[in-house]
Amino acid sequence: MKLQIKNACWLGDDGWFHRGTIRIANGRIAKLESDFAADAPCGDEIVVPGLIDAHVHLREPGQAYKEGIANGTAAALKGGVATVLDMPNNRPPIATRELFEQKRALFARKARVNYGLFWQTTDGGEPAPATAAGAKIYMAQSSSLPAIGNADALARIFRAQDLVVVHAEDERRFFHGVEKSVKGRANRLGEPRPERSRLGRDASPYLNMSHHLRRPRAAVLAALASLEIALRKTPKKARPRLVVAHCSTVEELAWVRKMKRAGYDVWAETCPHYFLLTEEDYLRRGAALQVNPPLRSEEDRAAIYEAVKNGGIDFVSTDHAPHAPAEKAAANPPSGIAGIEWLGPILLTLAKRGEISWKRYLELSGQNAARCFGIADRGGIREGAWADLAFVAFEKSAKTAREKVATRAKFRPYAEFDFAARVRAMRINGQTAWSDGRARPGVRGKEVFA
């Protein structure tokens, strides 16, 4: 397969915009012919590298009704995402070689974008498969497997793994009596007892508060302390690369800075909801914004956003965690925000506004994730790289906020965000995978660690 895209305006690896011709052969960028370069977009339509979302939960196998691989990767295309790394807390969790291979086979058949899969580690510390993105540690239970919080257990796992992503909330610090005490307070004050948490502005403030207070900041601090002890116990040559997932607090930013200065191979990820939303949005909008870790204070949001703009955060993922609308409307709603289809438009809008530089956009949207996880030849527009291309339109009032929701969660977490960009089309490995608001049938992604 050979093709050429003429009169294209693309964002190169140097952070500059180039105008000219992109030549593609056998799914890769064969040649870039540029006769113009500028530090700003050369029009209202540009081409950027397909994004890498290094943290998603597509819920298949086990709970495909919540999303599923085919539907979730269609939502990824809508968001400009060309590669996803899927987490292992399925039902059952992906913690055996057999289950890992079964999941790989599902993705090979169904994924519309490129993909890699995580392995859920246990206390025994069995090494992740060679084709895994890395091992995932949950310090708060997220599947049928128990949480891992003890520093000695963490150190055993570190010695067995090359790369670890950690959910850094120590569940031993959770307060499980909050919901009962908050309901009791409402009754003592003669206020209506909440029976269920509904979506929208009329959501029960008591149940929402109970989730937020049940997972306090102290759980994060305890997790970071255990991780530091475990890293120090692990011989330098045996230490893995450690990614702190979905950073949401000032303390996590400070800890990552400290550990990097001390020479540890530590990386920081965050998600759009932690720099665009706060606990006030959660209390106002209800269970739809219930997420783990919970949304934080305005001070935390501002600090995370500053780190996104100027360093401290290495890359932005979505932690795309969809649930069926009826589940979110239930009396005991599950936690998770589905956001993959808005990742590209959010970061592109920030760059278009000048809130982040275009060089920083490249780092956050794919370059750093590719470096961190060792994803070869993706995350940039350069000769020899795979032709994962997002065709973007800038608009004064983007249609992104009004388009039909692709994810089965059927909820817009960023309905109040002023979008200025939308993804018009996508090429995955050179093939047109998304155009005219829909996924093209028959186009499949590649496994990035095969």
C-alpha cells in the first residue's frame, strides 16, 4: 500500500508545523517533504500523531456490556487515540498466562486501534509476560484479587518486574464508616434520607460525600510511604521503572519530584478529570463523577494543571473506566469516568489556546508514554514511524461537545469544557480507520509489544 497526503500541515517531532506532502508505504511514513515550517498551525486543519492512552479499562473479557473492545476502540478513534494500553482488573483478573493469552486473542480480533495489555501482579511476584506493557499493582482492591500494600510484598514484586504501574491508595487507610455517619447526620437534622444517587444536579450530596470522604488523602500518603520503603529495599539493579497512575494530589507531585532527584526511575501520569474538575463538581453532578482516586480540591487541581503545563507530569492518560448508565444511577454506584473520546480534543484545545506549548502537547499526548513503555515507532510524525495520524479541525465552537457519545457510558464528563478542536479522521498504520463520525469496518490495530 502506497499513498500520499498533499498540502498537509503536520506537527513534527520538533514541535514545529510543516506544510508539504506525507508519503506512506506499507503502513509507515516513508517520506516527509516539507517546504514550510512555523511554530503555529498553518490553517484550521492540521495532522498530529495519533495519541497514546496508556491507561484504559475496556472491560472485556468479563464485563463487555460496559464497553467492550470494539466499541471502546471506536471511542478511542473519536478521541484521536491510536494506541491503548488496557488494564488487567477484568473478571477474572488477568493474572495467569492462560488468561493473558486469551485476552490477547480477543484484542487481535476486535481492536480498531493499536494496543498493549497489562498483567495484574500478585504477592508472589511472578514476572509479567514478555509481551505485556508491564505489571499493575492495586494498593486498593479493584478486582477479586486482594490489594497489595505491605512494603515487603511490594519489594518482592519490584525485584520480579521491569515496569510497574501502581494505583497508589492504601486501602488500609480508608474510612468505611463515613456513609453511615453522614446518613445519620442527615436524619438527626431532619433532612430527607437519600435512597439513591442519581445523575445530574439533583444527585444526593450525602452519598457523594461519603465516597469522597471514604478515600482520604491519608491513603495516598500511606501508599507513597510504602512504595518508597520498597524501592529503597530493592537493590538498584533490580528496581523496576515505576509509574504512579492518575496523580491527583499536591503530595504525589512532590513525591515524584523527590524520587526523581534521588535517581529513581519514577514517572507520573494524570488524567483530564484531575486538572479540569474538582470535588465541587463531584458534589454538584453526583455519581457520574465518582472515580478512584476521587476528585480533589481546587488547590490540587491547580497544582496538577501547572504540572501538566510546565513539567512534573510526564503524560496524560484517561483511566477510561466506563459503566452502564443504570449502574451509575444505582444506590451504590461503581467508580469510574469514561473519557477516551475527549482526550485528543482536550489537549489540542489547550495547545490551540496557548495554555500548553505544542512541544509540550507532543510530550503529554504520546512521546513520553512511548518512551516510558518502550513503544517503538509511534507517538510522532517522522520518517520510519507507523502512520498513526489524527486529522484535526479547529473550530470557534467545536462540534465535539455536541456529537453523539461513542462510549456505552453515555455521559459527557466534560460537558462544560469549551472545546476548540475535534478529530475529523484517523489513520491507523496508514489505513483510514475513522471518518465522517464513524469507524471504518475491517480496520484493525497492531499489538505494540508483540
